[in-house]
Amino acid sequence: SQTIHQWPATLVQPVGSPLSLECTVEGTSNPNLYWYRQAAGRGLQLLFYSVGIGQISSEVPQNLSASRPQDRQFILSSKKLLLSDSGFYLCAWSGQYEQYFGPGTRLTVT
Amino acid sequence: GQQLNQSPQSMFIQEGEDVSMNCTSSSIFNTWLWYKQDPGEGPVLLIALYKAGELTSNGRLTAQFGITRKDSFLNISASIPSDVGIYFCAGNTQGGSEKLVFGKGTKLTVNP
């Protein structure tokens, strides 16, 4: 069966520091991968998605970036965090139509 | 872009009551999905619908794909305290996009 992992689970970072969140999927090949941000426990905002290695589509202009160095690895990064980057970051994978979410990373920028 | 109107935004009910929530759109959808999110966790897929008119159950949950393909509802029967959470509808629009459109969620509170 497929499983999706995210780490870290929680992160507290100062403004201006870099960020790297990692997502890995097991048990499937060539999945579509997604990064979402959720603020205040409501509403999922799609940030990036990827249909293959090195293929990244950005949905929202911002100071975040994403990379897919391997088939089942998706990384969310920032060079300099802003206060507004605080939130709950969710990674998801899909095979066809359904998306399956990871456990999330709670990021607090101080 | 496409939007999903999910209602109600929040519900406060007594344990044992039935719950109904729905999503509507001006666009035609190929699939409808219902998720539940517990606090501090990722959303979990509850039910997936693929055909207009389809009615699918998962335990006390029942969801239907509207015949116009522009709406869906989720019913929860005999609610229990662990039903608390945020329920999201989502859909894949005609044309086979890799992206899902999500509703803004219905926050359910169940009083014991």
C-alpha cells in the first residue's frame, strides 16, 4: 500500500531564515505530487504541483520554491522566510483523480 | 478559475443527530471527493464519486454525485463525538486537470 511521509512535523524558524520541507511517497511510481498551505485550519491553497521529475508548476507567486529531485520526493524551499509563510503545509500524491495527503508540517515563523 | 461553494461553513449538533452538507459549482465535474480533516492532521479521503447520480456509502457516511454534475452532498447519520472535524469537498473538472478544486470546508462540532 502507498504511504506518504512529511518532515519535520513541526518547525519554528525566525524571519529571514531558509526553509526546506521534505515529502516522500512509498508504494507507487510516477505519482503526481502537490504542496498545499492551509492557514487557520481552513481552506487549502495549492502552491506547487509536479507531474514528473524536474517538472514543477507554480500556482501562487511567492518566495517559496519546489523541487522534485527523485520520482517520489518533493521538496518545498525558501531562501528567506516571511512572517506570512506561517501555516500548515501539506503534501499530497495522486495516481489519477483522488489525492492522498501526508500528515503535514506546522511551520511557525517568528 | 473554478470555485466550489460548500455549505454550511460550520455546524453545531447534538450527538445522535444526522448531518448534511453540500457543494455546488457552476462548472461540470468528472469526480467528487469528500475528505475529513482532524485537528493538526492531513485530510483523509472518505468517499470518491465518479458518475452522475452515483450514491456511495462508507459506514454512517453517504455521498451522492448530483445528476447535473455540478453538485454533491455528504450525509452523516447518527453523529458521534469523533465525527468532529472539518469536511472538505473537492472535484476534478471536465477536461482531466491534474488539479483538484476544493471547497472551503464545513467545520462540524458534535456536543455529547
